[in-house]
Amino acid sequence: MKILVLHSDIPADAPPEDQDTLIAAEAVAGALRRQGYDVAMAAFRQDALAGLIELEAPSMVFNLVEGVDGKGILAPLAPRLLAQMGVVFTGVGAEPMEFTCDKPLTKARMRDAGLATPDWSTPPDWRGIDGRAFIVKAALEDGSIGLDDGCVVQGAAAVRARADACAARYGGRWFAEEYVEGREFNIALLGSRRHLRILPMAEMTFDHWPEGKPRIVGYGAKWDEDSSGYRRTVRRFGVETDEPELAEKLKTACEKVWRLFGLTGFVRVDFRVTEKGDPLILEINVNPCISPDAGFAAAAAEAGMDYDSLVEEIVKAAQQ
């Protein structure tokens, strides 16, 4: 069986969140080769995909395309074209990927379905902005772009100014989400339309956190090894044993998300849990990073899966 590992076309001077895609692609290719698969690797280029598929003739594509021309919103191009060509591929299809790429749209659909998510506001009206703290976030991009110590603000004027500044610097659309001062959970989901496996639930703790610094897993915490956020955000497991009632609430919400959006493959759902113990869904991250040092691989390891086994489970899910 031949598998083509398809990844984003990453330039040499790309930022670390993009370079991580290449690290994941190399790791996945290595895992597949160790399990006896015939493996090819290539960057996704829209105008060259048909020729690539004809040349390589893979039985399956392992889709790691996180963006096209540096834009995450264009990532659904890969699964859409693969589906049109009748190629089996890992991860989610184009429609759920396209939908969940738009964070305000995703939040609206979740709330309509009765799933709890923090309040939010969008330009140009910025309705609902009051005295609460809000976090200004990119509406269409992942990787924690723009999430730094200044992203949590109060008041409509501050929200508008922050959003305008981020749009000028990074481009794209920006929105504001109520900042919840609570516990954070990142939960890895693995499966097909017929079967879902929820991996051990990871809580991101903020150890010895500096006074006044927002408790968020921001850009520095993810990508800057010299930052205090990177060193002091610590992943912990064990909520299923220590707090079974909370774990059941998180599990139920994950199951509803999986069905609501028609998810497949590998997905991460991020939560904040209020002081009253109520989970609020922050984001749905389809095809999240699965490099060996990422949170998804850590959750798999906690479940007793080594990295090769995780990659094999993703391949199996695509065949179901």
C-alpha cells in the first residue's frame, strides 16, 4: 500500500508554526515507513495536484495541508480536490474543515445546537461588548497568531483598536471572545463517522504564572522556547480519575461536536471550564499538529499508543 504524505508548501523563511508542518510530515512519513508502507512526500500545489496523484498513484493521501499560500482559510482546497479525484485521504473533509476554520461561524452553530461557548462579538458593530474582559482573536487562522499579553482588553474602544491593529499587522478578519478566567482543557479526538475515540484529556496548567499576565496558551507559549509562557504552561492528565463528573461533561460535549460537524480523522477541541465547573468550547481544531512533541501525540502516549501506532490509527480511520 502506497501513501502520499501531502503537506503545505512551506518556504524556508516561514515562521515556526508553519515549519512545524514539515516536522510533522517527516515524522508521519517515518512512522509509515517503519510499518512497511511505501511512502512518498510532496508539497500541495493546486495546479500540480492532479499530475502528482497520477505520477505517484497512492492508495491513500495522508493530508497535512494546513494552509495554501500561507493562508489557513485555503486549507480546504486539498481535501476538496482529493475528494473530486476519488482519492482516499486522512482527516476531515472539505466542508467541516471550511466551516470550522471560521471561528465566529462555528461558535454560532454550536450555540444554536445547545453547546456552550463563550460570548463573542464581531465587527463592525461589536455588539455585546461591555465591562467584561474580551480576547481579540483571528477569525480565520490558527497557530495563536496575535495572541500575546495585549490581546485581552476591556471596552468597545479597546476591542476595536486591538482588532484594527491586528488586521493591519497580520491581515484577515478579527473578532472578540469573552475571556473566561478558568481552567483550560485540550482534548484529542480520533475516529471515523461510525466510531469516536476520546483520548486522555489534557489540562493545560499555568504554573507560577506572572501576575497580570493573561492565562492563555498564546503564540509565545506554543512557539517561543525562551518565553515564560512556553516554560510555564504544563500539560497534565488525570481528570477522568480525579474529577469523573467534569470528565463526563467534557466527553459529552466532544461527542456532540463530532456529530454536529461531521468530523473524521483527528481533531482537537479546546475548552475553558468556569469556576462552577461548566465546560465552554473555545475552538475546534481539525487536523491539528501531530508532530511527536505536540499535544495530540502526548494524549496518544497517555492512552498507551506510541507514535507509530497513532499514525496507523489515523490511517485506519480514513479507511472506515
